[in-house]
Amino acid sequence: MQTVVLAAGQGTRMRPLTDATPKPMLPAAGRPLLEHTLDRAADAGASRFVVVVGYEADQVREHFGDSHAGVDIEYAEQTAQRGTADAVRAAAPELDDAQFAVLNGDALYDHDSLATLYESGPAVGSYRVDNPSNYGVLQLDSDDDTRVTGVVEKPANPESNLINTGSYVFPASTTEYLDVSTSERGELELTDVLETVCGETTVTAVPFDRWLDVGRPWELLAATEWLSESLSTRIDGTVSDDATIEGDIVVESDATIKSGVTIEGPAYIGEDATVGPNAYIRGATAVGANAKVGHAVEIKNSVLLSDATVGHLSYVGDSILGRGVNFGAGTTVANLRHDDEPVEMTVKGDRVSTGRRKFGVVVGDNAKTGINTSLNAGVVLGTAATTTPGEVLTRDRWE
């Protein structure tokens, strides 16, 4: 089935990680989120991809080229990010006169449920959550609880906890309904298109067993945790004879695991990365290409993007470090509140609970810490921001 994949947005809630990288290209378990989405779609029955690009579009084109997983890729450009309906409208000229799927390039879907969605069109993916007021809640026919009649965006008093996953199979005629009015959020919403389609034909709610909307930094950790479950041990790099490797570990080509290192998987070590000597990696951790983890460093349940460096005698837990980050020796990250409440983080100016008892820091590309810096739980260190030796940072620093 022809499949439109939305990958045009920056992802402002993911800042500073998206200051120079489109959100769908952020890595989880060693590969971009978008790559995981395309893999699952190909397995589910995608026959052709139309990938909608916009922000930093060349990064997407250069990574994927003209095909992925044996499926041809065409690109459509959304010149201004005006919403999901506008993104599909940008893709419409590339579509054949046949039904088509639409997926978000920064969301994860379980294989079996996505395959069922492809087989059930017209259809929309559904999922049950504890906090439906944060999502679009699906409305169902009173006489048929599998038939969707509409969607209510972020209702104060939701009728149910069944939400829209942003995955669809639309009939060919849907391209005629893409000229929608601007919503209260100032966007052209695909959910308004869904409302029209529901009035024209039967749309089935397909329940997903697992689904994750990766919109905020801690959800990138959750994505890495999920995807790390399917890692199988593969050692293409060099591992010292006196290193200890437990669990499922991937060590890519030209990566080096030095003496005295202990890695308790699942873990991913990227191409040309260096770990050790005497370092400790545990939890669902991904170390990007050409990254360096120094002597006596502990990395726990974290994501280090390419070219990041954590100097010796440092601790990093439940954190995300952007490209080219350099932590000075002795940098320590706190990842737990004394009151045991979930760690909060600032997202687009608002303090938001991460829902995680343990969460460390988010560090933008090329940021640097002085030696013996301490970073408090939930702190953001912005792109190219710095700290001084011995500094204790308890608030966000964007410059």
C-alpha cells in the first residue's frame, strides 16, 4: 500500500536536540526514529513511500536516498509547517488513485497492530491511555464500538481513554477533503479530514498493542528502551579480552571496548565509538558513532549522540547528550528527586512532569561542561552552552 510518512517538522518540544536535526532523525537504539517507522511499515505491507520533508530536509534525503527496506521512496516538501493536513496535501500529487496509509515519522508502532491497520482500511489506529485529555479522543458509534464517528482534540472531560495514534488508512477520495479550515491551534489538522471521511464511509478503530508518540526528550529514552528489547548480540568491533559483556549488545564496526569495561545490556555501541578503559555501561544505553566514554565513567540508561564525549570519572544517568557534547572530567548528573516525585523538565516554557522517577539532563549539540560540574535532575543545557569548572547547575541554561 502506498504510504505517506510525515517527517517535515522540527519538533520544538524536543529542543535543544532538534536545533539542527529534524525530530524524526533523532536516534533510538542506534538508528533514526524515521528508519524504525519505515521498517515497520515495510513489514506491514507498504509498497511505496511518500516521505514529507521540510525542516532540514536534506538530512532525511541523504540518509535514505531513493529506497529503504526494498521499498521505493519519493519525497514531497512541505515548505511551511502548517499542520498534518497540509503535509498530506503536499504529498497528494505523488499518490495514485487508490487507498493510502498515513504515519507519523516520529512515532513507534508495534508490528502486528500496524499490519492489522493496513488490512482494515479505511481505518485509524487507536490506543488506550491514562491521560486522554492530552490527546485526540476517538468517538465511536453507540451501536458499533469499532466504528469511528469523529475525534475530539484534548477534551477537558473525555468520554473515554481511547485515543488517536495518528496512523490511518484513507480511501483514495480523501485527497478531495484536504482543504480544511485553520484550527484553534493555527494549523490545518488531519483530524478534521478524518471527521469528513467518517461521514462518508465506515472507518474502523484498530487497537494497537503498543504505541509511542516521541514528542519530548524523555520519550526518546522510552523509545530507546522499547527498541533495545529487540537487540540481538552482534560484535563487529573490537572488544578487549578482559572486558565483561552481559546481555544483548551491539558493537558496530571499528568501535573499541577497552580493558576493564563492563557492559550490561541491552546496549548499542556505534561505529568508531570508544568505551573505556574501566568504564561501566548499563541499562538501555545507546552510544553514537565516534562517541567517547572515558576512564572510570558510568553511563546508565542514556543516549549519547554521535561525537559526544564523556570525560573520565563522570556519571551520566537517564540522560540525552547531543552531537559533539563534551563533558569535562568529573561531571556528575543527578537523576532522582529527594522527595521521590517524578522529575520535571521545562518544555516550551512550561514545567512538565516527565512521569519518570529517574530522569537526568538534556544537553544540546556542542555543549561543554567544565571539570567537576554537577547537573541537577531535569536541567537543560542548550546548544553550545557551557559551564565553568566546579559549577553546580540547578536551572536550565540555554546559552
